[in-house]
Amino acid sequence: MYDLIILGGGPAGTGATVYAARKQLKTAIITSEFGGQSTVSDTIYNWIGTPSISGMDLSLNFKKHILFYKGPFLDVIEGEKVVEVSKNDNIILVKIESGKTYETKALIIATGSDRRKLEAINADKYEHKGITYCASCDGPLYDGQDVLVIGGGNAGFETSAQLLAYCKSVTMIHRSDKFRADEITIKKLLENPKFKVIKNADILRVDGPQFINSLTYKDKITGVEHTIPTTGIFVEIGQIPNVGFVKNIVDINEFGKIIVDQMTQMTSVPGIWAAGDCTNGRYHQNNIATGDAVKALEDAYLWIQKNK
Ligand SMILES: Cc1cc2nc3c(=O)[nH]c(=O)nc-3n(C[C@H](O)[C@H](O)[C@H](O)COP(=O)(O)OP(=O)(O)OC[C@H]3O[C@@H](n4cnc5c(N)ncnc54)[C@H](O)[C@@H]3O)c2cc1C
């Protein structure tokens, strides 16, 4: 039986694992792969202490850092997906896809999330060629350009606000008539002359030679198709947290994210913590995921000592 199992090898899972190994807890990390979501990025500019690093190198660094501690206190189970977590009295059972079940006293869930992808003709072809899912990461590359933001929720408005600081214009494209964001934010942005909105739009396709240069949508009210020129499309239509395997145990909010105590990262179930993009934490970045996971680990460590 382990003291602790950590699920996920992104920045959150890696952070928790390094700290757990240094505290010599009997730990296992189980992850389908190392690195996490941002490893698809060509360059990551805001990983603290490293002015720029490719996503691939970042994931290799995570793996190297973890393997450095592999040994009597740390088992590394890579290439395996967790499919079920259950609890039997005070023992937590973690089942992986290949059928094996591991037992642990404590669990940190750091399985992140996947971005909801834009569904339109050619959208997958232009990912990282004008279509992006992260304004903080890629926004500055679009300095002085006319860009589009897809999605009229808080994330869409926050992304637009960030982009308005340096883009020539930002046009939000929203599928319905009503926004799903805070009134005060909506009002503030609508007052900005560089910000435009297109509502009731059904996005059909994106096009371009090598990089994107236009988006075509159908007006749901009139049925008329429009094509708008653009060099950048920021997609903010939500995330899909990877929490299906734990849904029946811990409390999940209406967006499918694990609800945690923001002070400790503990979930609704004692002995289970969560950190990073799979949680209801408000902001999602690599550094935040790592910080929250270390917070979870510190709390889990005290809890394990107390419940020995
Ligand atoms: C395209 C893109 C670019 C980004 N660029 C930046 C950036 O430049 N800077 C920045 O700070 N943030 C960036 N972000 C945000 C950042 O990637 C996330 O906030 C961060 O990765 C969250 O870390 P995490 O560890 O919580 O989850 P993730 O990074 O999602 O990692 C989850 C881990 O869990 C594993 N996993 C998932 N499900 C299972 C399962 N069932 N069983 C076992 N393992 C599982 C995955 O393989 C993965 O290793 C970007 C996001 C995207 C989508």
C-alpha cells in the first residue's frame, strides 16, 4: 500500500511528485504521459526561471526530474490511464486501464483538462497556424493584428481584454444572443472602440494558404454566410476536465471541475486532494498548477503523518 498516489504527469502532478519524493513518502505517480497540455506549444515563455522553452523540452524536463527520484520511495507508472477511483473504508483504490488496482492512503488528482476544440471545417489543420487556445501564451505574437475570439463567456471576455491591450482589433464571435459573462466585464469591453461583437453565429470553416487568413460563419437569424479576414483566432469555448474516473466520489461543480478547498486543495473527501486544471481554481497556468499541487502535497503530508 502506498502513502500517496499522484495522478497526472503535467506541471501539477510533477510538482507534487518531486515534493513527495523529497519527503520520502511511499509514492506512485500514474500518468498517461508526461508534460501536460502546453507541451503542444512550440515555445513557452512564462515558465518561471526559463525565459523560453519548447513544450517538448518542458515535458522531457518534467520526466527527468521525476526519474531522478525513482527508487525505493517512488514508483513511476507511465503510459497508463486511470479508469476508476473508489474507497474502501480508509483505503483508496486506483484502477488503471490495463486492469491493475493500486491501494493508497492518500491521493492527489492532477489529471488536468482538455480544451474544447473548435468544430469547423479545417479547424484542426490550422491549430498553431493561427488558431490558438491560450491568449496568455500566444497573444503577444498577434501584436497590431485583427484577431477573433470565439466564445462569449467569462474566458472569452478575459481573453479579449488581454488582446485589446496590443491587437489592432478584437472581434468576438458568439453562437447565441446572450453572453455568459459578468455584466461589468461585458459593459467595459463593449465601450472599447477596438472591440466588436458578432452574435448568433454558426462557425462553418476557417481558411488560409499556410496560416489562417479568414473565418466563415452563418448568421443563424438571416441564414446568410459571411467571411471575415483575420490572422488569429483565439478559441475560448470551455474545457473538458479529465475527471470521469472520480466523478462518483468527490464533489464536482457544474463545469465538471473538482471542487477543492482553496486553502488546502482538499476535495470533499478526506484523503483526496486535487490541483491544477482539473479543479475549480479560477486561473489555469503551468506555474499555478505546480504551486497548487505543492500546496496539496504539503497538506497531504501533514494528513498522512496524523493518520499513520
Ligand atoms: C495550447 C496550450 C498552450 C498553453 N501554454 C501555456 C503557457 O505557455 N504557459 C502557461 O503557464 N500555461 C499554458 N497553458 C496552460 C497550461 O498548459 C495548463 O494550465 C497546465 O498544463 C495545467 O497543468 P495540469 O498539471 O493541471 O494539467 P495538464 O497539463 O492537463 O496535465 C494532465 C496530466 O494528466 C495526465 N492524465 C490525464 N488524464 C489521465 C488519466 N485518466 N490517467 C492518467 N493520467 C492522466 C495527462 O497525460 C497529463 O500528463 C497552455 C494550455 C494550452 C492548451
